[in-house]
Amino acid sequence: MKSDSRSPAGDLLNDLAVQVSVAAVEAFGVSEEAADALGTDVAMRMIEQWGGQQLYMPKGVRIEASRLHHQIYQEWRGRNHRELARKYGFSLQFIYRVIKALRKADLDSRQRDMFSPASND
């Protein structure tokens, strides 16, 4: 995709195309030509969808925190709270809270609601 160095929006769209292209090569092993075409296509779709509008791009702090919390939960072995706190630089209480919340979500997702109508599974 051709860069429009006169505007930050042009830089943003060009970088979007490049980032999609790089991700396609790394994640799916597609050829660079196909990846470049995909990157350009995604940028063009964003233009069609959002063109002419002001766009605010958040930093993704919640997404990154969620990834980190899930990583902590995956590494949790039942008695390694202190180790996880040291490894990730969090307080012991914070590690307990993360594990408690994700463990509850995990259990809730696997437990059926006894008051909902029975399914024909």
C-alpha cells in the first residue's frame, strides 16, 4: 500500500497494512505477495467502514491484562502463588484474586444451570 506521508491517517493505514501482512506471514505462513494483498485489503475495508470519521485507538490495556491473567492461571499449580507473584511482579494478594476470579469463571463455564430447561444433548 502506498504511504501518504502528509497525514497521520495515511501512516496509520499504511502501518495497518504492513502489520496485517507481517502477521499473515508469521501466523499462517502465506507468501509475502498474498500477505501484502491481504494487508492492503484489510486497510481498504477499514477505509470503507470508517473512512471520514475520527478514530480513537485505545492502547489495549484490558486485552493485555486479560492475557497476562490467563497466563498466570495457566501456570498456577495449586500451591505456587508466591512463585507467580515473584515471576510477574505482583503482590501475593493480587495473584490470589486473579486465580480466584478465573477459577470461578472456569468452573461456571463447565457447570450446568440446574434451573434452565433441559437440552436434548
